[in-house]
Amino acid sequence: MCSSFRIKTSDGHVFFVFNFEAGGDNHTKVVFYPKGTDFSASAPEGRKAASWSSKYAVAGMGWYNQPMLGGGVNEHGLACANLNLPMFTEYQTADEKDDGKIIAAWDVPTYFLTQCKSVEEVKAAISKIKVVSQLWHLDTPFGSDVRVEFHYTFHDPSGASMVLEYIDGEPKIYDNELGVLTNSPNFEWQRTNLSNYIHLSTLGEASKQVADVQLTALGSGAGMLGLPGDYTPPSRFVRTTALCHTAEKTKPSKSHAEGLQSALRLSNTISFPEGISGEVMGDHLYLGKTDFQMVADTSKKVMYFKHYDYPIWQSLDVCALAQNNEIPLILDPSKGPAIPSAETQLEPKDNSKDLDKYRLV
């Protein structure tokens, strides 16, 4: 499970949010790759995989102790992530003429983030590669030989957003005006399903006359009655869309600082702890959780991140790292400084001044 969305401010800033929700121990790391880093993709036996050198520096989420990123942002503000799309994905086939341009599903974010500056460049580069189905030989919560089925979300500083899916063996490109993506079913189905929830609103009725009885609302929030609260992909898609777009409409972010705070708050809002969403897989109980949260500031090229085991936001400036480092770097986001004490910040409080405000004359 994964969820993603976009926040735009009225003065032109764009934030991409990716909540990674695999569960189990997925060895999540924060990774920086400088310009000039060499990569080799994976290819089926008998075929030749693509290899390339990074044109652009990128910071992102490493996982399962392998070099490819699950999501990230590069020095030009292009942001990307992969999200599961099981039962709907069918990748391309490749033969001898495709040797040298074959990559695996898990190679896609790293390839585009290191080769492209914008969503438009991604669209143009899709035809230059072949994404071919392969087993991922890793130790994951889903087994050791995993048939990977992803779709991909891309965003850039212009506000452009797109989804890339592989359906019936061909790449399908969708402009994503909503900026939201979760998992299965495919993007077109998820977008159509939103029509079942057009009644959702930030405003509820305060009172209503029913026959001779005047009914009065017992509290606010009735406009969101019917908002899905479970953790299935369709419900997360509806909930994320409703929360993001009602927030943007009701109280739009007018500045970079407001947009960042909105992105961080909404990322926290749609995250969930281990123990409330589970599934029995064979003789194993799989428990999902929000393992890693990423907010990509596409305007300033900064990656904010937070790990399940160290739930404090941290940041990396991709451009600053690109100027000062020529080697790949790695960080364990599950560890960090102790949460600081606020005791030294406490100041004397004169209650008499506050009480004067409420004292009857």
C-alpha cells in the first residue's frame, strides 16, 4: 500500500507527498546520488539490461538494501514514486533489438529521476526504454521472489503531474489534474469512482425541519459523512482527494511556508500505525503501516522525510548536496537525535493578567 498527492500554493509552489506503506522490515534508507553516478538495470536471462550515468543529482528513498530508489526528487525539482498496481499491470516484452534499453519495474523511478528534468521530458523518454516483467529476488514481507507490479507518479515545479501505467503490454500516460495516486484498481477506475462521492463537502447543515420537528446538528463535520475510513486503495484514493482538495479550496496555501505546512500535516493525516490494517498471507500475518513519509519541495529542491521508528521531520537540500558531494551518500532515517526537552524554554506566567480579561466589572 502507498498513497501520494500534490499540494499547490497560490503563488506557484508545488509539493509532492509520498507515503510508503509496505509494512514489515523493508530496510528503508535515505540515499543521495550525485551527477555522474553509474547505474545498471535488471533484465531477464538472455537479454541485455540498460546502463546509464546520472545526468542530475537526486535524493530519495532506498529500500530492501538495493541501489534503486522507490521515490525521490532531483536537482531540477522532478519528483517521482512507484506505487503497487497488482492484478492490472502487464509490462512490455523485449527481444534482441531491445538489448541495452531494458529495465525492471523497480528501476523506473531512478532511471527517470537521473535522466529527466520535467514531466514533459519523462513523456518523451518513455519510448527509449522497455520495462519488462521480472522477479525481484529480495527478502520482503511478500516473499523472496516477488513479481513486481507498479504504476508511477511524476510531478515537477510547473505543477504538471502524470501517471504512468503498463496495461496490456503498453505504456499508458495520464495527465493527473488531481495529483493523487494510490494502488489498484488502475488510475482511470479510481478517477471514475470519485463520481460516487461528489456529495462530500466541508459544510454540513446546521439544522433541518422534519415534519413538525426541528433537528439541530450535534456538531460540525456532517458534510463529510460517507467519507471512506478504511485502508483499501479505493478508499484511500477518495479520502486523500477529498482532504487535499477541500483543504486547498477552503483555506488555500498562499505562500511557500503555508504550502509546506499543509503538505506535512496532510501526510500525517493519511498515515496509519501498524496493527490496524492486516492480511493473512499463507502462514504469515502481514501488518501494513506507513513506513516512510516523503515531501518533495519541487520549487526549492528539498526533500523532507520521516520514518515510522523516528517520527520527526528532517530535510535534505538536493542542490546543496550536489554542489558539495561527488559520491553517493546514505542515511538511516529510523535513527536520530533524542526528542529535545522544552523545559529550558518555559517562562514565568502571570495568571493575574489573564484573569483580568474574564473578571466581571
